[in-house]
Amino acid sequence: MLAAILSLGGIGLIAAVALGFAAKKFAVEVDPRELAALEVLPGANCGACGFPGCAGYAKALLAGSIDLNQCPPGGADTVAKLAHILGVEASAATREIAVVLCQGDNRKAQIKYHYLGLEDCTAAQRIADGPKICPGGCVGLGSCLRACPFDAIEMTADGLAVISREKCTGCRKCVAVCPRNVIRMTPYEAAVHVLCNSHDKGALIRKYCQIGCIGCNICKKTIPDAYKIENFLAEVVYEQDAEAAEAISKCPTKCIRDFSVAYPDGSVQLPAGTDKPHAA
Amino acid sequence: MADLLLILVSAIFVNNFVLARFLGICPFLGVSKKVETALGMGMAVTFVMTVATVVTWFVQYFVLIPFGIEYLQTIAFILVIASLVQLVEMVVQKVSPILYQSLGIFLPLITTNCAVLGLAVLSIQKDYTFLEGVVFAIGAALGFTLALVLFAGLRERLELCAVPQSFRGTAIALVTAGLLSLAFMGFAGLVKG
Amino acid sequence: MSQQLYLSSSPHIHSGETTAKVMRAVIYSLLPACGVAVYFFGPSALSVLLIATLGCLATEVVCQRLMGQPVTIADGSAAITGILLALNLPPSSPWWMTLFGAVVAIAIGKQVYGGLGSNPFNPALVARVVLLISFPVQMTTWSAPAPFGSGLDLVTTATPLGEWKNAVMLTGQMPAEMQGSMMNYFLGNMPGSIGEISALALLLGAAYLFYRRILTWHIPTAFIGTVILLSGLFWLINPEKYPNPVFHMVTGGLILGAFFMATDMVTTPVSTRGMLLFGVGCGLLTVLIRLFGGYPEGVSFAILLMNAATPLIDRYTRPKTFGTLQQEKVQ
Amino acid sequence: MSLKTFAGGIHPPDNKQWSSHKAIEDCPLPAEFIVPLAQHIGAPSVACVEVGQQVSKGDEIGSAKGFVSVPVHAPTSGEVTAVENRPHPWGTSLPAVVIKADGEDRWSTELQPADPSELSPDEIIEKVRLAGVVGMGGAAFPAHVKMSPPPEKKISTLIFNGVECEPYLTADHRMMLEEPERILQGVALLQYVLGAEQVVIGIEANKPDAIALFEKHCAGTPVEVMPLQVKYPQGAEKQLIAAVTGKEVPSGGLPMDIGVAVHNVSTAAAITDAIIHGRPLIERVCTVTGPAIREPKNLRIRIGTPLSHLVEVCGGLVEEPGKIILGGPMMGFTQLGFDVPATRGTSGLLLLRAEDVSSHPESPCIRCARCVQACPINLLPTTIAAYARRDLLAEAAEYCAMDCIECGSCSYVCPSTIPLVQAIRYGKAAILAKKRSTQVS
């Protein structure tokens, strides 16, 4: 018995001394705040912050000089926690989501040629500015879908990207990858959007797209505060969009949509889970 | 000499620790995403295994047996191995931060790794001499590294494959590990014992 | 006009070779071996061939349906897996074992990885090895050939390699007298798996693939060359115990393996050096397992093991990019 | 004796029989010319004429901007009717000068022939630059840049590219047959300027008549005619150098790094015009061919001629084309219509029928390694493409994506019809963009 205790204790003692020595000799300093920051980050490593993964972001935060709200997937919650860890005031981050400002799928928008080749919007865009006549519309080859780390984007059967309001975390990966700048960041609260991205004149748009904005000004006349028209393209003014939905029925080309209600005519199929009204 | 060679070949191929004895599956699955990392892990394991076998051999024959406390083998070995790995971890963190980062949490995992403990215990069970024990340890570690690197290569390739959503990650890794182990069955009977 | 205009990135012309054409050519090349098998083993070989092929096709359809993918059995790859699997089975294989093998080959060997082009291991060999380990009795029950019209029944016997291995295990010596002659082995008149028996028929098929430029010489040459060299070496050392290289060539699955299994493009290296290395590795492992291992035949295991090493081989045998050789010399 | 060539490459059917026997015809002038200001690699030129201005043939209408740039000249006499964005062969709308021909086709009086023996190399280079001479093989790299290597890079070997490895095209072939003197005068000028000891004209063995003719002309001169094995892409600069000298241009380097310069035979002819006749580059030979054109021809065209005019001159269309390709089928660019003009790089106009367009759907890579064997740069095209498509740019770069010359051999042989070149091109663009953005930040 005694031998057992002694020998085990002896081994333990030797090990302890060796470890203690090594802990001193090979000590590496790690800022505890960095580990804490890494813990509160979502760990999706999506890169939306612009740093290589969450660990990179945590390191950058510690180094200072960047804002705390660079992590869209984490949202306000994470910002608050990070602020607590780093001991600074949190700047409020409002939830933003990405919206595809186009409804011109293969049935509604005309093409100028048949594209053969890589299933990638950027690659197609390099060939005579993309197969669709419309210079601003969704190319429809799904680059955003492949870029989305959260599975929030679907392509409709007719080749149009649609982003789920609920799944989108606002990481902006799709915005970065879209060659036509047709995906925009919008406040989550704003559900009404003008779904067109072509600045062409109305007469021209009518030739190639059944559902593009022709810049007719009717929406602005109906609710002057909520809309602005620039270069023949209407846009929702997101700070003053409370009554924007009232113009929907007036739009002659049906290019204004309210994502908080289901599509009555089913003209655009939304991914499951997106067509239910959000808490308004 | 021939005996030593047989022990070596047997430990690398025929009784490969991962693919035939199914020891050390955790690091096998965890640290096999990149060939470089797998190699680093293999080195770490080789080092730990060899040193662990040496130390446990001494502990067994100079402490446990003389004092008649062989029944404490498991706990004594774990103690020794655990402190050893801690030591390795600290050294690696200091000497090569990059290797430390890529091995990540798996270094501490070797601490209580069944492969290392299993090796130490097997070596004693087989009544290996000191030299045989060391060769056995090196063979086992090389076998582990071989399996790990082969597997990492396969997984790197799988990254570029259209693996169905439901099988991505660990699922397909386990299927692949199974098939790899199946292929290693071909070595059966190569060396008796 | 613009409605029919195509635009694309260059190049705008194509060789016209398609995956389906390649696969079809491989199927044609396997037909002589199938024919010889049916001649020597009769209806049992035919039924194994049919069950394996249809089983693979059906499994592919089911898997792709389940995963909601387009069904691609028309590309012929599943049929090839089926035929190759059948060629690797004994003619006396029970129907359920063949079917099980077909399901394993396609479901676990291929579709789990994402279908054509993604599987790291040769699906037919995966199935063969699974069967060999799961049903050792059925998988090692061999029949002596009973050529069509000879009136003979199929009689259970051992393969030449098995015969040799048993003798060596028992006596440490070559059996005094092997049952068959080299010529019979070459033509296919010997017990063995359905496809491995006739080296002649297999070589015929391989010649067609060479002609179609679907096979390159690298892997088969390196594979068979290594086997001949290594087995020759052992034979020279001890001809009493080890059989001569020609015996190694014409018995067992070496020809089938070297020309049709080890050359499966999906699971082998892409560079020339890689292919040579792959072939040499296959040859080494085959001889190692045949002469010293527990199994009489090592071709399938050798190829599977080298399949596993393929990504590493690819990685370390990358061709030198144009214009980088001289730079290294300068440095 | 087997002929020299390079490693890798492919053997597509050459389809030159459509036009190789047709003598070069002068293309009648169209009523309107659209002369793009960006016709060469490097900075585009800037318009120096105004709407309404009268110009003579050979007048400068766009001036060079920077060293890697050349001026653009009026292809005929007439009135400038517009300076605006017009559809360009590169696929978008780019600035162009539109000239309404007055039918007189009168040369500018400022152009003077010169005696080359009185000119110094630097004067010749300057004249070549002012004449707007660019590489006529298709890449359109300004010739004067290639003629003025830095002093420490001595050019010892000068190679002339008479390979014309692109299927269908026969413009260079006809030039060599019909105007050997014009080419050889340029060859002599370039040799004089660069001071090269060895001069080689590489011609593929499928043009035996051109080889025989040049051997006759070059007998007794230092110029060596080298027949080469028929293989695509032998006309690519690095491959031609490898075929002729056996040397490899270093990865990321230029031919001058190993003391070699390569010029197209048509470029040599253009240099002859510029120096001896004092004429700027306003015309070139272009092959109009393909199954959809009624009468394939080799035409001497003015730069800025709309494609629709070329189609008309060649008897119109047999049927609506499925693909309109400027350049050869391996590296040419598809066009949206016939309203774009021919530029200095337009070596051919190829019209394919819809049924000739290979539109086989892509299937998974079966790792058959044909692309690896075909790649003249020894790359693993399938691996690079796979990485590029997944935006794994670091890996793609590690597999030498930037060394790809986009010759199209891999896509041509791929049995899975994977758009390998397009994927690699996409990856290259992404790698460059990333490099730029990290340099900025």
C-alpha cells in the first residue's frame, strides 16, 4: 500500500516539477480578452467582417481601430457582448438583409443570346455583358446562391435569385459576388421594395422586360415621401417607407412588392418560409 | 534483427493502429482535413508515442514490478502520458505557433489518447524488450501517420467532390475510413502475430 | 436573329469525345471477356453478369432519385461497374450475394461520394472486397470450367493461385504438378473468377481501348512490369517455392486488374509520373500479398490501397509547369 | 527526320480547305467605318479629331497614351460623323471614331516613304510606333514595345511566326504565298533593329507551298525556314519558342528574358509598309470563313470595316449563324451581331451554323487526364478549374493558374465538356483582383 502511494506520488511529483518548469520556460502570452471575444462570435467563419474567420476578427478587434459591428451574423447581441469584453460603448447595429432588386426571370425578361459555359454570373457577365438584354437585372446563374454560407438564397425554376428574409444574416457575401449590383442591403423592417435595377428609359425597358420599373412616377405621386425617382428608376426611401405599400396596387408594371405578404398571383415563387408575413 | 523488422512491418501495415485496431480514431477524424496538418499531427504522435513507450517501459519494470503494484498500471501510465503531452504542447506552442494553431485542440487530445495508452499497455503485454518496445512504438506511430496522411489526402480530394449534403463532413469521412480499413485488410496474414 | 445566336467563352470547337462515348467503348472492350466466361462457365456466368449489371443500374437509379438528382444511368458508368464486379466474382456466386455486391458498389462505392467522378475507390473493387470479407466461403468457391458443348458439369476446385498457396502453406513447396498448362491459362481454360480467366480475351479488349486512346500504356505497363520483375526475382532465388512470372501473369486477376481496374480514370493519378508510380505500387503490393499474405490473390487489395494513395501521388507528382524547370536550375 | 514541335497540344481538324486556295481579294470600301480607339493591348488611344472634321486616309485620328499604346489612323478619306461608344469585338461598347467615306480614298500628303538604310534603329522604332503597328496574330500587342527591349536583354534569336495554328484561318498562309518580299523586307528591318544573330521563320508542315516558297527566297540569306510539326497551339509565343529553340520562357517572364523575340509574319509586312512606304497600319488580311458563309474568302480589309460588310462581300449567309466568332475557333471571341467593326487583331471572321455549335451539357470530371496531357504549359487544368469554381483562389494560384495561356486545348479534349478555360480565366481574374485589392490596402 505504502509502496503504491509513494511510487505514484513520486511519479506525480516528477511530472509536476517538469510541467512547472516548462510552464515558465515556454510560456506564451495570450490576451484573455481575445479568447473571450472568440467565444461570443458566431463561429461561422463566413468572412463577412473582412478578416480570415472569427479568430481573425477577434484578433483585429483586440488590435483596435475597427468597429465592433463588423459581424452581421452575430447581430446586436454579439456587438453588446463584444463591447462588454473590450470595455467600450457599443454602436447600435440595425439588422440589414439582402434583397434581389429584380423580378425579371427567364419568362419575363428577354435575352440577347444563348449563353453556353460556366454556371457563374461573373463569368457570363464577361461575355457581351451577360445574356439578358437588361443591363441591371439578375443574371440568374446562381453565383449568390453558391456564395451564401447560410443557405438563404434560392433560384426559382425560371432562374431568378430570391433571398429568404428570415435566413439572411446580412453577411453581404452575395452583394460582393453579384456582378450586377442587383442585390442590395436594406433594413429588415422595410418589406416594400421596388424590384428593378435598370436605369433604362421606360420605352426601352418595355421592349425587354415585362416587369421592370419604367420610371412613370405614379408611386411617387401616390406616396411622395416614400419614393424617389432617379434616372428613370424608382426607389423606396427606407427611412420614410411607412406607407410605401399603398403604392403597390398603383404600379402599372407590378414591380413594387411587399415581402411581408404572400404573392397573390404566385408570379414569383418564394422559398419556403419567406412568404409568411413577418411580425408587423 | 528480422524480428524487429517483423514487429515494425506488422505495426505499420498488418495491425495498423487506426485501421486494424481502431485506436486513435478521434485525432484520425479530427486532424485529417489537410495533408500538412496531418503530417504535423503524425510527427507529434510519433514523438509522444515513442517517448511514452520508453517512459512507461521504465515505469513498468523499475517502479511497478519491483514494488509489486502492477495493478496500478493503467493509472500510472495515464499520469505519465498526460504530463508528457502537456509538456509537448507547451513546447510546440512556444517553438512553432503555426503548428500549434493547426493542431489546435487535438494536442491535448493525445493526452488521454487511447492509441498512446494502448500502445504502452500492448508493449508490456507482449513482453517486448526495451528495444522491441521502441521499434513497436515507432512502427505504430508510423502506421498512424501513414493512415492519417492517406486519409487527409482523400479528404482533401473530397473537398472538391459533390458529396451529397447529408453525407458531408464526418459522415463521408467515416465511410472513407471504413473503406480504407477494408483495403488494409489485404495485408492480413502478411506477418503472423 | 439574336434568339438563336450562341455566345460563349473560347474555345468554340470540341473534339466530340464525350463521357458516354468513353464509357461505351469500355463496355465494348469487356465483351470478349464476358463471351469467354459464358462459353466456359455457361448460364451461371451469364446470370451473375446480368444480376450485377442490372443491380448496379437499379441502385444508381434509386440513389439518384432519393437524392433528387437527375438520373444518369445513360452515361454507362454504372453498367461498367456492374460488368467489372461480375467479372471479379466466382461463376458460382449466389444471386443474393451478387446483388448485394452491386448495391454496395454503387451506393457505398460511388453515390455516397456524389456519383461519377467523385469516388476515391474503384466501386467494383470495393464491392468485391466487401464480399470477400463478408462471404469468404462463397467468394472462394471456384468452379472448373465446363466449356459449352463439352457436357461437363461445373465442379468445385481451386484456382491455380489458390492451389499454389495451399501447397506452399502446407509443404513450403510448389505443388509437384499443377493441373493446367500455361496455354490453357492464357486462353481461359482454368478455374477462376468470371472475368479473369482468359488473358487473351482481356488483351483483345484492352487493344481496342488503346486503339481508341482511352487507355494509356503507363499504368498497365508499370503494374505488370513490376509484377514480372519482382516475381521473377523471387523465382530466381527459389524456383522450388515461388512460381515463375508467366504463371503470375496468366493466372489470377493481374491482366483484368492491370488493364481494366487499375486504369479506372476516376481513381487513379492524372500525371504521367503519377500513373507510373501508381502502377509500380500496385505491382509491389500484388506480389507482396500473393507471395507472403494471407490471401492467394492480391490484385484487388493492391489497387484499392493505391487508390487510397492516389490523392497523395497526385499531390507530389504534379508536372513541372512550363518555364519553371530552368528557373530552378538557375537558382 | 521528324519535325520540331513542343510538348502537349492537340490536333483539331484544321478546316483550312475552305479558304486556303483563295487568293487575297481587296475588299470594296464600305460607306461607313467604325474605328475603335482601343485596338491593342495597353492604354487605349484618345480621339484627336472632332465630329464634322474632314480626314484623309492615314491621318491620325486617335493619339497614343503612354508607352504601351499606339495611335489609330483613318482607314480612308471622309468626314468624321461621330466620336462615341460603339459595340466593340471585346463584348462591350467602347469609344470609336465613325468615318463616312467620301469614296475618293485619298492618301494623306504628310506620309513620306523612307530609305531604311538611312534610318537608325531608334528612328525605325519610332516610325513603327507612329504607324500604329501591333502584333497581327490576334493579341495586338504594340510592336514597338517588343522592338525596344531594355539594353541588358540582348535579343539573339528572332523568330517569325508563320504557324497559323488556329483552325479555319488562312490569312497568314495567303500572305506568305502572295507577298513573300513584303514579309522578308520586314524581317530584315527587324533583324537590323534588334541585332539578332539567328533569324528563323517557323511554318507548320501543313503549308508545304509556303515552306517551299520561303526556302527559295531565303536561300543564301541568314534567314532560316523551319518546318514544324502540325500541332495546336504552336502559334502561341512560348510554344513556338520551345518548338524552335527547345528553350522555355521562364514562368511569368517574357521571351526577351531568354534572348528571343517573336513577331508574326503579317506584323513584319506591316512594318515594311510603315518604314519603306511610310504607310500606317490601316489594313490587314482577314479570313472570312465557316459553314454559314456562302463564299469563304481571304480579304484585304480596312480597319474599321463593319462585319456586315464583310458578310455581304462574301456572298451573304447560307443560313442564320449559330455563332459569330472574331478570330479563330480556339481563341476567338463570339459576337452579338454584325454591327461590330474589324480591328487590327481581326485575323478571321468565322461563322458557324447552329448545328456546329457544341452545346453538350457539362458532366462531372472523370479525371481522364486528357486535359493534363493536352496542356502545353503542363498544368492540371481540371484541378485549377475545380479550385477556381469554388473560389479557392490561393489553391488555384498554387497550381499555377496564372501561367495558363488560355489556348483552349483542355476544353477541346474534355469528354465531360467542362468549360475549363472559362473557369481558369475566371479564377485568374479573381486572383488578380484580389492581388490588386491587397496592394491598395
